Amino acid sequence: MTMNSYLGKIFIFIGLLFIFMGIFFLFFKNIPLGRLPGDIYIKKENFTFYFPITTMIILSIIISFIFFLLGKK
């Protein structure tokens, strides 16, 4: 397999991934991604701090699982 065909397949996969993500977010607007329990949100008078730690952990697990499936031969 040449480098160009490998690179082409990667770009097709990334494009399809973006299409599916767009469709997913279009139809499932009420998913609380970014507002999960465990996300740190502090709001004071002139200060707002938001750290989505739970959301980042869940996304990391999902992305790791996807790469695990893609890495299997």
C-alpha cells in the first residue's frame, strides 16, 4: 500500500466521521455533553470558571476505544 492511498483512506475516514458527528449533534441537541455531573463550574460576580473534567474523561474513553478498534489487524 502506497503512502498516497493510505493518506486518502485516512481523509475519507475523517470526513465520514465529521459527517456522522454533525448528524448526531443535529438530531441529539439535548445531550448534556459539557454539563455532566463532576464538571467544575464556578460563577461569581465578575468571574466564571468552567472545567469539564467528566466530559473530558468520557470523550477520552470513547476516542481510546475507537483507536483500539482501528488498531486491531
